[in-house]
Amino acid sequence: MGKKEKNNEQPQEARLGRLKNGNPPCAIWLLPKCQATAKHSGERCKLPAMKGKKVCYIHGGKSPGAPKGNQNSLKHGRRSRAAIERRQKLQRLIKKARELFDGVK
Ligand SMILES: [Zn+2]
């Protein structure tokens, strides 16, 4: 057998203590997980997210992101914030009109 057997003698809480280098202990299973999803398998990333970020270092946690107002990937603006708000406003108006029309019937 080449595989190492898991040491299940001690519970995980009991193993929490100062690390050999003096750093405080870190329960990695309690950290927030990366929210990225793999394209090929559809599974969620299992790495912990970076501090103050939603994703791990592999999935863009190191990147500060595009600057505000960046238009480099803008193609038609259908999914821009202004267009989405305009559609939602129109949908609310249509819903109100339908309710009003149903009340008249
Ligand atoms: Zn990730």
C-alpha cells in the first residue's frame, strides 16, 4: 500500500493550535469558498476565497478588476446597467397597467 492512511485518532478541534512557525491556526474548512465554477465539469472550485474577495487566487482573486466605466468589452449595451434598469422600469409599468386593466374588468 503506497497510500498514507488518514490519522483519525484525534478530532479536528483538538489539533487546532499554534503552527510550528508561530502563526495562528487557520481552519481552512471554515473559510469562505471560491465562487467560481469550472467550465468543463460544472463543479464549484474547492479553494478558499482570498481575503475580501469572492474568488480564489486562481480565479481572479489577485486582480483588482476592470476600472469603473471601462468599455473595452462593450458590444451592444443590452446588458449594461442603464439598459437593465430601463427594462425593469418598463416591466413594472406593464405590470401596473395589467393590474389596473384587470381591476376595470
Ligand atoms: Zn477558485
